[in-house]
Amino acid sequence: MMKYTILLFEDEQELRQEIKDSIVFDNVDVYAFESWNEYKEVKIDSVPRLAILDINLIDKDGLSIYSELKERYAEIEGIIITGQASIKNAVASLKLGVRDYIEKPFRAKELRAAIEKCESYKQFRVKNYVVDRQLEESRKKFEAHWGIEFIGISQPIKEINTLMKRVAQADMTSVMITGESGSGKELIARGIHSMSDRSGAPFYPVNCTAIPDTLFESEFFGYQKGAFTGALSNHEGWFERANGGTLFLDEIGDMNLALQSKLLRVLDERKVNRIGSHDIIPVNTRIVCATNKDLKRMIEEGQFRLDLYHRLNSFHIHIPPLRERSEDIPVLVNHFVRLFAETHNKGIVSMHSKAMNLLVNHHYPGNIRELKNVIERAILMCDSNVIKAQHLNFTEEHSNNGAEEEDYSLEIIEKETILKAMKACSHNKTHTAEKLNITRQALNRKLKKHGIE
């Protein structure tokens, strides 16, 4: 295991020492603190890779501390320990990107396992360039088989395909793609890139919702080694990484006004300079952006810049929701059935007429993403070569009800999966945990979370 620094925040002295003593990995430095104020008084030369935090401390809660650490050290992982477990805190931890959540009392080996899991995840991210190459190969294979056009036979989709081909040839023109969540905005952006002369250069997607304001400049424009604490090497920003290719800005409507101004300047000047450097770097990057918000209304309310809107909206493509083009549903269903049947080694799978009727008549508040998830689940639930109505995650009585979006949440799917696994294991918790590939403690937490006896 590579050497790294761990920060420990625990206000109970005895437990703090016990945890510190239990971390017996080689080449690991553990800095233990009673409070946030104590941490701020200590100088730590190395960049911490992991923070272990009690959720209740004497001067600040662990989640707030982890949030501040995350702003300073973008790559730091987190483990929350608590004697007062609650769904609210667990959800808040997940939203912050905490890697594990452990209830007191816990055994030393549970904590060591959590630390090893964090390190394994970090190693996975370090090597994600391999995964990126595999995904790129899969994308090329998909395009060779299905083509790069947006899938559908309706008139709106035919018009969208025509627009994609036209704007792909004007490779300096900025494109604005609008549509509801899950409607396929990124797929269109990738299609435009693939049909353009930039197809051999990177397509770089960025979710604007996921960018903390404090990291905007460093992530978009990059930084030089030594520019600030933690800047251990030169770092290319997104504009540089996508140079010669396409930068896809998803959910552009969630960017605040101050950041919009900085983005506009780069779009106008076509150059960036990294934080800590005076060198000007020219960038030849095409911008494609997407949003599910009404930007014109946001402009009227002073939440979005008019000049940035015009700069980004040189060419507009709108995707109608799936419920307004039901003739596309059978085509998409057949496409996803073939795709997931191959992915999960199911052989040739067909769709029963009643199941197809349910799919065609459903409201789809989650659009194509929802349909895709429904089909993949049906493929996994189907033990034969025919998908029937009972394999779908909704029933005929609410197939036209757009208010049933929660039926497709991960919460429902997780609960159903646990119940099926418990039934298959005759309600033996140890065997159920092994079948689900989780620990017995994790299973107990999930049973409690879902109210399963």
C-alpha cells in the first residue's frame, strides 16, 4: 500500500487512541484531533488521502469538517463514524462523497476494511485511464453497429438528426441542447462531436452541477505546481484537455453568475492561463452545452447572463420528452433489449406483446434514461428468452401516471433486491450478505433502513 496521511477527528480520548492504535498499516501517518480548532493549529506537510470523522464533535460536526477538507484537498476520501446513526446523516454523507459510514460500536477490523476499501477505490481512480480506453472502444463498436444518429423514427428525431449533421460541419459553432432530464442530451452532443472533424480529438463532458465554486478556476483553467497548498504538480484544466475537441457543459443553468462571467471571457478570448502562471495558453475548443432549465426565464430573473446565453446559443437543438413521441418507444426498446442481452450474456431475447404495450403507454417522467433502466432490470429479472409484463418495474394500472416516478428510485430497487436475496437464502443473514456481496453489518443497516424484519 502506498504511503499516505490519515486525519482522525474523534472527541473521546480513549476511543481516539484506540482507533489510532488499530490503524496498523505500513507507511501510514495518522494525525489525531479532538476538534476542528485543534486541527487548524497543527501544520501538516503531506497531503492527506483519508479523513476519519466522528459525526458529533465538540466544536463542529464531522460532515461540515469533511466538506471543508474536500474543498482544500479535492482527492481526499472520507469515513464517518457515529453512535447515533440516522438515515438523514447517511444520505448527507453520501451526497458529500463519503466512502463509508460506520456505526459505533465497531471492531478494529471493520475500520481497517473500510480504509482498505478507500485505498482500493483511489487506486481504481488512478487507473481509470484504462477504463476510459475501454469505454472509448465500446463507443466505437456501438457506433459501427448502430450508427451515431439519435435513435428514433418520429418526425422530431428525424429533424434532430438533420440538425446534428448540419452543425457538426460547422465545428466552431457553439451548440445549446435543451430537454428534460434523461432525454439524451449528452448522446446528441457526442453524436455532433463524432460527425465533426474534431472526432479524433477528445470529447470531454463536465457536469456543472458537480463543480464546487471554489474549484471552478482550477478545474476549468488548470494550475501550476506550487500555486497553492496541495498543488503538487502541474494540472491541465478542462479547456486544455479538450483542446482540438469538444467540451460538453452539462446543466449549464446551474452555474452561478460569478462563474458565468469567467466562462464568458474564455469563450470570447479563446485562451486561458493557469492559476499561478502568467503564460497564455490558446485553446481551440468547441463548446456544446445542455440544460433542462428555462434559461430565458432565468435571464429575466437575473440568474443567467444574457451575453453568455447568446454566446452559447449559436445553434439550438431541443429534444421533446419521450411521452410526446411514443412511436420511438418500440425502436428504443428493441435497441436496449439487444444491447443489454449482449451485455449480460442473455442470448436472443424478445418482448411479449403485453409488456411492449405497457412500455409504449407509460408516461416516462425520466425519459430515455428511465426506459433504459427499466429494460436492463427486465433483462436481469427474466429467466427465459421472453420479457413479460411481470418483469417490468411498473404495472398496467399506473403505466399512464406520471406521478409514479419514485417507483423507479434506487431505494425501491435496493429493497426489492434485498427481499429477493433473503428469500433465496431462506432468510439467513450471513448467506444473504454473501449473495449481495456486502458485509453482514452493511446488510443489517440496510434492513433497518428499509424497515425489513
